[in-house]
Amino acid sequence: LEAALVAGDRVEGEHQIRMPWGATSWRRVIAIPVDDDVVAAITHDIEDLVDARSRATALSQHSSDIIAIAGPDSGLAWVSPAAEEILGYASASLVGRCTADLVHPDDRAAVRARMDHTTRAGGGAPGVARMKRRDGKYIATEGEGVLLDFDGEPSTVVLGRDVTERNEMFARMAVADRLVSVGKRAAGVAHE
């Protein structure tokens, strides 16, 4: 409340408040100065929101997929710990960076088009792009985004996974299929 008086303007924040009976409660507090020494305050119970955030954080901390939140103008706002396992970067070192900086130059236009589509449509189909690891190597990743509100700002939540091994396996299977086909043709010719 004092911050609203000092600023002379509306102040909002989330606070854990101890209730008169001893329990704590998370509240969203909006304080608006109405006179030189008078502040009107409105509070909303946000306990369910805080619980949901805690559960979401726990899920993302243990996910093998990268989960990242990107603001429209601020770059990456949050990145899950899986980024270190998959890309070799500590999560904190990616905050503030632009996602496109990690994308292979040949894939950037397609990634930007998918990001623009997500912004317009609220989501989109998964897409594949090569991402640069900290060691300089590129890996194949599959990612998809969904538009959500993050700290009052429209943001894109991106889910990404390393599909390098899967792609290599599919390539080996395609070669094996071609070899089988060639073998069958050769066997057919030999029998004629």
C-alpha cells in the first residue's frame, strides 16, 4: 500500500498474507491512491492459481522435453532444465535470447512462419528444425507452440524434443527397405 502512495499510481502484486487465524493465503493486491494519505485496496484470492503454477513448474522441471516461454518482444522468458540435457545450455543462459538464434539458418524462415501462425491462430502443428547445441553441432528437433498468457503478457509456450535418433532410424529403415526391394528384384531376375 505504501508503494502506491509513494508512486502516486496504481500498484499491483502477488503476496502471501498471514490471516488472523494463522493460515496463509496467496492474494493478488491492487492498491490505488485516492488521496494524499489514503489508498483503496482490492484483493483477490489466487491460491488456486499459485497451486496450478506450482504443479506446472514441477511437471516442467522433470520433463525430458524442453519447455520454453517466449514473449512477443522479449525473447525467451523461461526455459526448462531439459535445455541443458538436449542443447547443452544452462536454462538461465537462454533467458532473454531469441529462439531464432539457435535455429539453423536454413530453417529460420520456416520456424518464423510457424511462430507467426501460432501468434495468429493460437497454436499449430508440430514442425521440425535443426537447433544448434552449445558444442556447435546441430540436432533435429520437433517443436510446437501454443499461445498463452504469461505474467499478463501474451506469450508462446514452446514444447521441443530431440528427434535426431528417430530421424536417423527412419533413414536407416528407408535404406533397408530399398535394399530389400533391390534384393527382391535381383532374385526375380535370377529366377527368369
